[in-house]
Amino acid sequence: MNFLRGVMGGPSAGPQPSGAETIQKLCDRVASSTLLDDRRDAVRALKSLSKKYRLEVGIQAMEHLIHVLQTDRSDSEIIGYALDTLYNVISNDLEEEEQEENLPKQVDDLGSQFTEIFIKQQENVTLLLALVEEFDFHVRWPGVKLLTSLLKQQGPQVQQIILVSPMGVSRLMDLLADSREVIRNDGVLLLQQLTRSNAAIQKIVAFENAFERLLDIITEEGNSDGGIVVEDCLLLLQNLLKNNNSNQNFFKEGSYIQRMKPWFEVGDDNCGWSAQKVTNLHLMLQLVRVLVSPTNPPGATSSCQKAMFHCGLLQQLCTILMATGVPADILTETINTVSEVIRGCQMNQDYFASVNAPSNPPRPAIVVLLMSMVNERQPFVLRCAVLYCFQCFLYKNQKGQGEIVSTLLPSTIDATGNSVSAGQLLCGGLFSTDSLSNWCAAVALAHALQENATLKEQLLRVQLATSIGNPPVSLLQQCTNILSQGDKIDRRGSKVQTRVGLLMLLCTWLSNCSIAVTHFLHNPANIPFLTGQIAENLGEEEQLVQGLCALLLGISIYYNDNSLENYRKEKLKQLIEKRIGRENFIEKLGFISKHELYSRAAQKPQPSFSSPDHMMFDHEFTKLVKELEGVISKAIYKSSEEDKKEEEVKKTLEQHDNIVTHYKKVIREQDQELEELKQRVNTLTSQNEQLQATVTQQVSQIQQHKDQYNLLKVQLGKDTQHHNSHSDTFQMNGIQVEEVSKLKEELEEWKNKHELLQGQLREKDSAIEKLKSSQLELGTTEQSSQTSKSGGLEHNNELQKELEMLRTQVQLQSAEISKLQLENQKLQVTNTSADPALGDSGSTAPNSSELGGRLQQEIKELKSEVKALSEEKESLKQHLDSSSSTVAILRDEKSKLQQEVAESKKEQDDLLVLLADQDQKLSALKIKLKDLGVPVEDEDDIESGDQGDEDEDGDEEEQD
């Protein structure tokens, strides 16, 4: 306040004094007037002056306006005027033509000062939140604008007040559901400011169903073809999702990624790209990148990548990538988006490898993109985007790396030359006269070798034809030749850039690959070139090349297997000591990590450079430098004895690893054998169970036969007592012969079954003998496997015991069968006396005549009920018609009353305007009269006279 009063206290010219006096009088009128109309007129006048006299109104009227908001909430008009006045005072978004030229510079900070005064009392913000809940347009809209301005000026403080306010954020979320588009759109802007850099509020807004509402708005507005409202919604979505893992997971789990696919359905006719459409699509692509950013947790990124593939979003982005007529900035951002969607996701990388460009003949999308990367006429940002896409395609993708390197190998090169491969494009860029193409091709090829020792060895087979008549040279040799030529080749762009790219490629190639180091050292010119480069005192630009040469020489020492006598580790160290010096070598090696461009490249995977000259380091290469810088420094200072000890330790470790690998292999084989044995045991167990079930069934059948036999014996005894005649005996003997023949057939069947069981028992015995032999063979294995196998032997012993029991049971059965045979031979007579007992069962059906009578009675009852219901329906219909006519009459009366109220409001407004004009004319006449010297009554006397007149009029009305 003291600062603002100091600004006011200075000398001022023009109409400011009269303006200040007018504002003071209006403030007094707001504070002292008892009539609501007077206060409303005064607040309206302050609103009209607030833009021109922002400072004066803010100093004198803010307290009164806040008081109006607290006390006059019943009148929406005065509340709206007060909110508009406060907005004009606090907001810095005034138009330039409405500001005076001689306004002091401090006014630029007035909004922040006034905001600080307003939010000093937290109740003011709480009051404003309550007013925003009002449905009245003249209250809600100014309240939204004022709250947005407060958040712009003092965002963190206002955010904290809203956060601790009960249901503060939830109240503001209701703005998105307002049917009036003006309030809804300004509500989106308010939530943009509210969610900026505040994770707690972002979570609350997300869980208040913000994603659903914002996506609905974007769909209603036409997706990418929509206007500024779509842009505002996308900015709000970015605020909610960026660097907020909780909201990202909620967005994915809510299946909102699937709703993003229609955004990118741009159609075949891409000629009509408005500026707003380009902006919207750009923001949509950025929103996709927020969900799959490399800085997110790997698990969250991977799940979003898979969801984008399954819903078809990646396919849609690839369609835009290969489409024609797409603006350059949209194409660049699409390439960057596709890059991060496929980065590290094998499924997405495989799909991208299968995408073809719509050309004749069709070419892979990777080849088309690489053609743009090595084409120096393409925009710089587009070439950077293609390089990033290629890097992401190869990231943790050994299959893709192998496919790229295979296009360089002699066995897979297309001899006809009809199609251009990725490897040929990379070689062409590596050896072109454009330094940027050299750098991009070198980095791309380095990514094809990243963490893949097999491909580093295979790339040594690549042979290049340099010129007609000369023998081919290896790719490694050609890289070192170009590196040694240096400034002799005329190139476009930075000459340092080409050498830096080649050195990064060589360092990546030779690291962790002793065979490649041997090939590199086999060329006698390489080591003298590196030592010469490091030993020279060159300019600042060349220091970076010196550092990379030192790194390459250090890699040649650290990964040297001492297979070349002249370039053993010890001799190379002695060479460094004599030609360079160890301290100087370590200092030159440190030039890399101390460089400013190295620090920039180490921050994020995407290559983003302000100009081609700054394109020096690759993100993955910075990781390699960080890993090797320390170990190379230690290796340089190690003595030969320490090297020998280290080699012995390495050999010991290798032997140990071999032993461990051997035992792992043995254990795997034993595990497989154990699994097979377990399967055999399970098979035998099931067979045993089947045999037990068969034996049980046979025992039950034998018992049944015993019962039948006993019954026959009883019947035979009875028959011998009652029937003694010869004819009867002859008949019974005939029956006896039939029964005996049946029993013989059954005995034959039992014998066959008995033989089958004995055969199965012999098979089980042989299987058990085999298991015993296999157990004896595996007796020399590990203790763990022995214990498991001993368990298998015990189980087999149990099975053998069970089989022995089965044998005894079968023998008992055979004994019983023989007994039956003997008893059947002794049978002499038989008797057949069976009188079938038949039982008649009847059921009484109900009489058909009685059933028909019941049905007719029930039909009559149902008809009577239907008739009663139809009569009740008719009466309800008549009652509904009468009530609907009454409602129509009431609606007509209501519309007439509303029309009369509107006309009366319009007349009141016209009268107020006339009165305001009359007041202005009177004040102008008074000023003229004062200038002419005519005495004029003071304004206070006139007001008191007016008040007296009003009182008299009021008395007359009361008398009437």
C-alpha cells in the first residue's frame, strides 16, 4: 500500500486530479449510501473509470468493492459491476489503446501488487469461489475472469488457498459442465492456471472426471479441425499429464488412449491445413509424447506403448508419416512422436519395420526416412527427427540392429542395384561431402552396434570399393583413412563435425570387442596418427577431437588382448609415456566431459540442437564416455605386473564362469531327466489305479457268482425233495447242462483276464527294472538330484509292493475259480421254479368335465379384471387431459408476466441512462457558470435538496 500511495503522491498533470476526486466521491457514495440503487450506480461509475484510472480505483475502491461483494450478494447486478471493476484493476491484459502513453513503468507490476492485497485475506478468495458457484451469468462470468487473473498474478499462493478451501477445486470443475460456452471456455482457461505446476491439484482435477469432460469437448468441437477451444483443452490435458505418473496411469486405465485415435484421422485430402489445425495437431502429438516420454517410469511407458499399438494409434501415426501434403512442422513432430512410441518396445518396433511407403515399388519407411536424413536439402529439424526415429527403432532391438547390419554384408547386398538398402544409405552419408550427413550416418551406424558384440565382429567383414582398379578396403579402414585425411577433403559445414562423428563410431565399435581392436591396431598408421593428434597443442575447436582420440587410444589399450606383439598393452603405455605423458593424456581425455555440448547431449535422448554447428555429441555416446573414462584412467597408470595379475584374475573368472556354465548345463539335463521320470511315475501310478479298479470290479463279480451258486444249491436241495420222477429229473438235467455250459464260458473269460493281468504284471516288473537301472546310472550326480531320485525309488518300491499284493489277490481269485469248477461238476439236478410276479399299477386321472369347468370359471374372473382395469385407465386419461390444459394456461400466464417484467426493466435502464446524461450536462453547465463567475450551489446542497424532495414525494405517496 505504501508503494502505491507513493506513486499517487507524485505530481501529475492533466485530468488526474478531477478523476481522483470523482473516484473519492464515488467511493464515499458506495460506503455511505443506504439505497441499493445509489450504490449500484456508484459501482457502475467506478467500473467505467477503472480502466483509465486503474491505480486510483485500486487504491481507493478495493476495500469498498470487497465489502459490496460481502453485503450485497442478493443483487446480481451490483455484484457483477464490482467483479468487473476488480478484474480491470488486477488484470494486466488491458489493450494498449486504452492505456495512456505517460503511464509510469510501475503500472506493469500493479496487477501483482493489487493481487497481493486482495489475497492477503483468504476469506476474499473463498468468497470469490462461492460467487463462481452462482448460476447467474452476470455474476459467474466476471468471477471466473477475476479468479483467472488472480492465478496469473500470484499462482502458487492462490492455488494453496483454493486447495485448503472445502470443495474448492470441485466447485471450479462444475464450470466445464456449464451449458453457456463462454463460461465453459473461460473455465478451461481458469483450470489451466489452476493446475500449473501443482501435482496435488492436478490429481484432484483428474479424479473429478476432467479427462472425460475435456475429451467430450474436443470431440464436440471437431477434434483437430476445431478452434481455439480445442487448443485450450489440449493445453489443460498437458498440464494434468506431464510429469504426473498417477494421472498418466489413471488416463491409461480409463481407456482414454483409445479415444485419441480419431484425432489423427486427417483424411487423404491434406491440402487444407489452417493455422489453428496445425496448432491443434501439434499439441495432440505432444500429448501422445507426454504419455510415452523416456523420462517416465519404464513400466508406465511400456504399458502406454502397448495400448497405443492395440488401439491402432501407432498405425494412424504411421499413416500421417507416409502421407503427402503434410506441413513440415507437423511431419517433424509426427516423426518424433512415432520415435517415442516405438522406443524400447519390441512389438511396436517390429510393426514399424513392416511399414512401407506408398511408392512404386513400395519401399520400407525406414529407408525413406534415411533418405531424408542424408539429404542436405531437407530442413535441419527434420533430419534431427529422422535420426531420433532411427535411434529409437534400434534401442534395445537386437533384431532390428541385425537387419540393418545385414544390408551391409556381402551376402545380402542386392547385386542388381534396383533397390537402395538402409546400409547403403548409411555408407553413402558416411562418406559424402556434407559434414552433417557424415555425423548423422556415423551416429546411426553406432546405434546399430550398441551393446551388440556379435554385430561388431560381423561389420568387420564389410568391404567397400573405393575406385575402379583398386582393391576393396574394409569399412573400418575407410573410416580411419577419412579420419587421417582431415582437412584435406573439401566439405560443406563444420570439418570438426565429421571427425567427431567418425571418432564416436570407432569408439563405439571398438569398445568391448577385442577382435575389432586387433583389426584397428593391425593398420600401422592408426596409432601414430592418434598419438600425433593428442600430443599437438591445437586450438579450442580441436580440443574436442584430441579428447576423442585419447578415448579411442585408451579403448585400444583397455580392450587389447595382446595378440599383436608390437601393440601389446605395455608397449602402448610406454608410447603414451614417451610421446604424450600420462598427465597430459588424462587431461586431454577430460576435455570430452568438460565440454558444454557434452552436458547438453547427456540430458535427454532426443537430439535437439539450435544449429548444425552444435551437433557434436550423441546421448548414448555420453553414457559410454562416463563408463570408460574412469577405467581407462586406471588402466594407463597400471604396471605390467598389475596387468598380468588382472589377466590372471580374468582367466580365473573365465574358468570359473565356464565351470558354472558346465554345472548349470548338467543341472538342466538332470532336471529334464527328473521331469521325464516324474512323468513315467505318474503314468505308472495311473495304470496302477486302473488295475486296482479292475481287480475291485472282478472281486465284486466273483462275489455275485458266489451268491448265485449258493442260491442254485438251495434250489437244488428243494427240487430233490419234491420231484423224484424220471421225466422231471431228465428235464432238470437238461437245465443243469445249460447252466454248466454258461459257467464254463464265464470261467474261460476269467482265465483270459487272469492271463492279461499276469502279462501286465510282467510289463510293470520290466519297467521297474529299467527305473532301477536308470537310478543306478544317475547315482553320480549332484546331491540335490540324488535326493529327488531317491524319492522316486521309494515311490517305485511302494508300487512294487502294491503289485505283489495284486498278485496274491489274483492267485486267491484263481483258487476260488477252481473251487467253483469243482462244485459245478458235482451238480446233478437243478430246479427251475420262478413265477414272475406282476404288479399292476394304475393311476387315476381327474375327471375331464370337472377340469373344463374350473378353466371356464378362471377365464370369467380374468375377463372381469381386464374390464375393471380398462375403466380405471379411461378415468386416468381424462384426469391427465384436464391437468395438461391447466398447465398450458399457466404457461401462457407465466410468459406474459415475464414479458411485462422485461419491458419494465428496459424502461428502468432507459431512465437511468437519461439521468446519467442529465447529470453530465448539469456538471458541464456548472463548470461553465463557475468559469463565467456566476455563483453556483454546492453539490452537497443539491443532493440534500434532492433527498428532501424524495422524502416529500414519499410522504405524498403514503398519504395517497
